[in-house]
Amino acid sequence: MEALLCRKLGDPTTQPDSSENTALTVSTSHPIPKLTSPTSIRVRIKSTSLNYANYLQVLGKYQEKFALPFVPGSDYSGVVESIGPKVTKFKVGDPVCSFAGVGSFAQFIVAEEKDLFGVPDGCDLVAAGALPVAYGTSHVALVHRANLKSGQVLLVLGAAGGVGLAAVQIGKVCGAIVIAVARGTEKVEFLKSMGVDHVVDLSKGGVIESVKSFLKTKKLKGVDVVYDPVGGKLMKESMKLLNWGAQILVIGFASGEVPVIPANIALVKNWTIHGLYWGSYKMHHSSVLEDSLKELLSWLARGLITIYISNSYKLQEANLAFSDIKDRKVIGKVMITFDDPKSITSKL
């Protein structure tokens, strides 16, 4: 089968196989994975999502390290291609989605039956491949951890990116007053079209004055929940907007700078700080992820959330997808998609 391999740690924005020293290489003869248990399922992948975490994995800067060579990739969607003898929930041909630590940048992947989710009728299968990590992260953060309530003020940093846009939509589903922070006219106009209550354009000024002005017009005291995948200076400024008893969701550090949250101020203001590493829930509390993804798929089927895909690439163009993420060109999600691999045959 065709698969993208990380053969050495390095820059994923360099075209695969453009030299002998590239981090990424495209293999056209990678072994098709075999079923590993009576309840395992092989999925023919239709689409797989690129996340900032995948970019860090290839660079070797992610919190988890993988033995080289490895196939990057996490969340994916596809069609059941073969099943183990004790599989009861799925049959060959069923549309499914899921996530893995690594391995989805390939035409086939094997997963346990319990780790797969059926994609409901009416859901676009490519879009379903973008759901688990970005929307799962935001859903667990806002619904499970922060218990976001109707009428609360939610401030989303990096709101035009994958997890940010997911947080914006989930915030609206929860009935929150959503303030989105992004940079540039295109992203700002897109967020306005999503029904955001207020958008801060960082290319035209700082976050504090803009948010305070909005809060004043709405007779609101401050921000109840801040969702932060950015870190750095932006988080430092945002802390000046938080209410007493506010909640801080630490999602990531796309700015490259880990913010310092003063413990003395957190004490005085009764802030709650949530560190959220979504992937670790699979090991420590998998039922939370299962419930979260089931609800998200239900919302997707009912049209409560919409997955916006800015670009889709072929496997050989993965460097372009990584460049979009690195250069912050992505609005929503960027995907790698596979045509049906007609020339591939496999056996159990």
C-alpha cells in the first residue's frame, strides 16, 4: 500500500523524497497491516486530518516520541475493508471514523472494534475524518472539563485554526457568548459568518481594548472561560479580561512560547486552570472520549456543527499541508485524501 513514512526527524514542510535527507518519504510498497485480534478491523482510509501535533511529531518536538521509521497521522475516516471473526458492530462496507497515536497517513489501518465509530447517514465521510482530534479536544475541554453553560462568556484564542474553530462552534451549541481572536481580514470575516458574537482582529490591535469595548456594550463583567491553543503574549493579555472564578483551558502553544500563569493571581481570583492533553484520555479515561465523539457525530448529523476544510492534498503533497499549518494559513482543517485504491488487493 501507499504510506507516508517519517524516516528521520526533521522539517515536514520539505517535499518528500526531494533529497536523500528529507524527513518524509512516500512508500508505494508498505505492508498492508494485518488483523491483530478476533475483534480487529481493517479500514480503507478515505481521509486523514493534519493537526499541529502531527507537525510536532515529525519535528521530534511532541510530548510523545515514536521509534523511527513511523507513519504519522491520527484521526481518519474510511470504509471497513475486512473484519475479525468476533466483530459484531460493523460489517464490510460500513463508513467509520476513529483516531490513533500514529499510522493514519496510509491507505489502510487496523483498529479494534471498540475504538471505531460508525459515521451516521447524512455525514460527509471526508469531514468525519477531521472530527475526532480537533473537535474532540474542544468538546472535552469545554463540555467535560469547563462545563460551559449558556450565557457564559467564552474567549477563544487562535479561533480560525482547527481546534479554535471547533471551540467556537461548540461554544455556540452550548449557548455561550463567543468572542473569537484571529489575525487578518479573511479569518475575521469567516468567523463573523459563523455567528460569532465578537471577533478581535489582531492585525488591527490588541485583544484587551477590543474585548473590553464589546463587554461594556453588552453590560458584561468579563470572560468566564478562555480557550488557549496559542500561549505566549496573547494568553498573558487575555488574563486581564478574566472574571473572578474564571476557567483557563490550556490546549497548546502554537506561538512557541509557554505562558506563565501567576499562581498568586489565580489564588486571589479563584481561577481554575485545566491542562488538557486530549490523547491521554484514551489511556486514563477512554469512556470520556467515547461519549464525546458519539455526541459530536450526533451534532454533525443534525447540522449543529459544520466542519470546514480549507484544503485537501494527496499523500505526495503532504509537505504543502504541513506548510499551511506552519504558516497559519489554515481556516478550519487541512486534509489528506485517498482515492479508492483499486489496484490494492489484500488477504486476512
